[in-house]
Amino acid sequence: MSEIDKVKKIREATMLSVGEISKALAEADGDEQRALELLKARGAEIANKKSSREIKEGVVECYIHNTKKVGAIIELGSETDFVARNADFLKLARDLAMQVASMNPQSVDELLSQPFIKDADVTVGDLINQYVAKLGENIKVGQFSRLEI
């Protein structure tokens, strides 16, 4: 597989910049798996650095399952309204509302430790860290609620 194909594959999986992926592949001597591990570690590092930043904006997102018998609403915070209006941030909020509807976590900590419903190899916390690295802002899950008939 060519370098370009590797970068493309990793970008689809992580949503990170081509530059970051290229650096990680160079450090990993072209080994995709090792590059993914490096990127995951960097994402956690970036999220940790940004975690003390104040959350002033965000969105409230809801998800209603197609049966109309299960729904969830979640508050997802960001630092700026610029990120809160970003399509990637809104997609994350929608995915997290779907996660709450599907998995019924009882606390934010439980939600963050759950495997992500669209990719069981990634926890919800890791997914949020990927978005923090991509969007460059602190992102926090606030309150959420799940309703079921």
C-alpha cells in the first residue's frame, strides 16, 4: 500500500490532519498500527493540555430512535461558538446523543468509558479526544438524559 493510501485510510479513521498523520507514519517507519497508536497518544496529550480551558459555548442535541420509543438529549460544551457551529462538532453531538439512547449510561464517567457504538475499538472518551485534537478546543459532555416508553 502506498503512503498516500495509508494517509487516506488513517485520515478516514481518525479525522486528523494529513500533516499529523504523515508525521506519525514517518515516526512509525510506515507502520500503520504504530502510527495509529502514536496519534491516539498525541490526541490524549492534546486533550489533557486543553482540559483546563473554560467551556463557554456548545450545543444541546437530541436523538430520537426510529421506533419513536427511545430518545436522548445531551449537552456538549466547547470553548467558542465557532466550534459549536462546526459540522464535525455537531456530528459528534449527534453521535453522543445516539450513544446515550443506545447504551443508557448513568453518568458522564460511564459514558466516557463505554465502547463507541459505531466503532467498538474506540471508547467515547477517546472519540472526544480525537475531536479535541482535530478542532483544537476543549470539549466536554455536560448533562444528558434518556427517555424510553
